[in-house]
Amino acid sequence: MSSYIIEGGKRLEGEVNISGSKNASLPIIAASILNNNVTKLYNVPNIHDTQITLEILKILGCKIGKKSDKIVIDSRNMKKTEIPEDLMRQMRSSVVLAGAIIGRFKEAKISYPGGCDIGARPIDLHLKGFRKLGIEVEEESGFIKCKCEKIIGNTIHLDFPSVGATENIMLASALAEGETIINNAAMEPEIEDLQNMLNRMGAKITGAGTNIIKIVGVKSLKEVSYTVMPDRIEAGTFLCAGAITEGKIKLNNVNVEHIAPVINKLEECGCKIEILKNSVKLEAPKKLKNVDIKTMPYPGFPTDMQSVFATVLTVSKGTSIVVENIFENRYKYTNELKRMGAKITVEGKTAVIKGVKRLNGTKVTSTDLRGGAALVLAGLQAKGKTTVNNIEYILRGYENLDKKLSMIGAKIKQI
Ligand code: UD1
């Protein structure tokens, strides 16, 4: 088990380069299965989740080359269509590999996916989408077997705009016969990034970024080079780190439009924000104001920023109300924050936060990826030393979090 040791109370000041997006990289790496060719990807973050995805591709028969943020995937010799259970369980998002494998081979076998424990995470919408495309889906003793003669385009209505289901359907239908329409599709920027990458490969997809996506099946896809979008959650996390430390920071390699909901709330808290081309500056006030947040599908406030933002609110003036509308069990980290002196009451979807002056350093444990990042922010603000245990969760999704924070004045080290 690894930990971060943080000496709190240092004002963050300086510039940070934001890495490529984790959530965009995963489906884009999966898409490299579809072209039966070579895919060159740039700006891929070097984090545990991308490493696992690449490891799965290797086991399936792809050749992988890797040099810092550049990855080359050659899927020409891929033959296997079954994802090993132990790797599948390490990462929930490995489920998007299924769409790509079926899309190319017309068969796939996966086990139920794992990932962060933030509430029930069913995949019924993914499977409903597959069935609508003519894929036979058999579920038995923890495994899901998919097969078909051919994939035939169809109109699919999602009961909820699920990010993963939207991506999986796009991947499964890119090489289908005919046209697929996804109604009530998720509108997250990562889906637009996947569309752009697939189109660069020769797919015919329109509408990503809106709630109706149209995929016109093509016969084959070709070699591609693509640069992954910046990570909007990493950017949001650093802005909040600046806010909670009375900091003055500049983030480079950001798409400002993607983080508008977070910027908007930080301004309400009293932060001064300056938007530049591909970068953003934040200057925090001495005392932050309370604000209310409600997580919603994009372009609403992102659920992945809920824990980090709530941590900022633990030291703002007055009372703030947070409502989590996407996942049912995303407040586990609040018990750890309470051990640091935060005043939080959780009931169902709602957390009521009464701001305190300062948190107190102590030993806390990450409960999930974003909850872990929230504890790091708490440690940056707290009086004395904070030990954040179980940071394996954090390493899944943040590239060099400790090094990047150190570069702007934080006292943090990994042990
Ligand atoms: C993706 C992101 C994750 C983010 C989430 C919501 C990746 C790798 N992960 O996760 O960081 O927090 O979007 O923005 O991109 N649901 C169903 N049935 C399904 C699928 C989902 O009921 O078949 C429900 C989920 O339980 C949840 C909600 O829909 O309550 C949203 O889930 P979804 O959008 O699918 O999230 P992920 O794709 O898993």
C-alpha cells in the first residue's frame, strides 16, 4: 500500500501542465481494435488505468509501443476475443473494450466489470444497446458472452444518458450494416473526442456532443494518428487545489469550455478566473464563499468533481449544499474528511457542509479515485501532517499528482 504524506498550509503558486484525458483515452484505445491496423495516439496519460487497458490489448494479440505520452497500437494480429477476468475486474471502463471487440470480430466474452466502489454500476444499458444491434447477449455466472452473424444498425433509446453505454454502442456500430441512431446519448466531451478519433479512422459519425448521435456503418477503417483531449477532471482538481490553498495558479493544456461548470462555481466562491487560449488562471480569495452544487450529466456540474469541490466547501464561509444525482454511493470520503474536522452531514443524495476555518491533519484512507484526490486537497489545507493511505486509487487516474503539486509549492511525498 502506498501513501502520500502532506505538510499542509502551503500556498500553491505557479504553472501546471494538464495531462491527456483518462476518460477519453480508454474508449479511444479500445477503438484501435476496430481498424485492424496501426493507431498512433498522443497525449495519453501514463496512469494505471491506461496501463491496464494496454495490457488487455497486448493479451488479446495487439502489438504495443509506448514512449512517454505517445502510444502505438498495431491490432493486425489480434485474434483473441475474451478479456481475462482478473484484468476486467480491475477496471470498470474495460467494458468499452467489448463494443470494439464485437464490432470487429462479431464475438466477445467479458466478465462483469470492476472499478471504484461508488454505488451500483450496472451495464444493462450497454447490453440493451448491443441487443438492439442484433447481437446475442448471454449472461451466465458472472460472464457475458456476445455473438452475432452481423451487426445491423438500429435506433436505440437510452433510458439514461450513460457515458459508457453511448461509447460502447458507437464502437459496436462503427462497422455495422446500415445506420444507428442513439437517442438520449450522453453529451460529455470525451464522447466527442471518441467520435473525432473514429472519424479520423474513416468512420461516419455525427452528433456527438448533442443528445442524438448518428453512426453510418462503414466497411472498414484505416490507420490513424490522434491527439487525446486534455483531462477536464484533472484541470478541475488543480483549480480546486488552488482555491483551497488561497493560491494563484495557471493551468496549461486545458479546454476551457469543458471546465466551464467548475469555473462558474469557483467564481461564485469568490475566485478570480482569467481565461486565456488553452489555459486558465485562478487567484483565490482569503476566504471562500459558500455555494451549492448539484451533479448532472454534461454540461452540468460533473460528478467526478463532486468530492473535490465539496472539500473546498468544507473551509468556505457558511453552509453549502451538495446534491449527487449520478451515483448513489459517492460520499464515502466524507467520513474521512470528518476525521480531519470537516462538518458534513450526509443524507441520501445530499450533503450539508458547514464551513470550518481549517482542517486538521491526520491519517485518512482513500475510498475511491476522486474521493482520494479530495483527501489530498484536504491535506494541502490542513494544519500539520496528513497521511493519505491507499493512494492506489488516485494513481489509477492522476498522472504525477504529487510531482505536479510539488512544482507549485505543495509539500507532498509518496511513500
Ligand atoms: C463515466 C466515467 C466516470 C464518470 C461517469 C459519469 C469513464 C471511464 N468513466 O463512467 O468517470 O463519473 O461517466 O460522468 O469514462 N447506468 C445504468 N446502466 C448502465 C450504465 C449506467 O443504470 O448500463 C447508470 C449508472 O449506475 C450511473 C449512471 O448511469 O448511475 C451514469 O453512469 P455512466 O454515465 O454509464 O458512467 P460510466 O460510463 O460508468
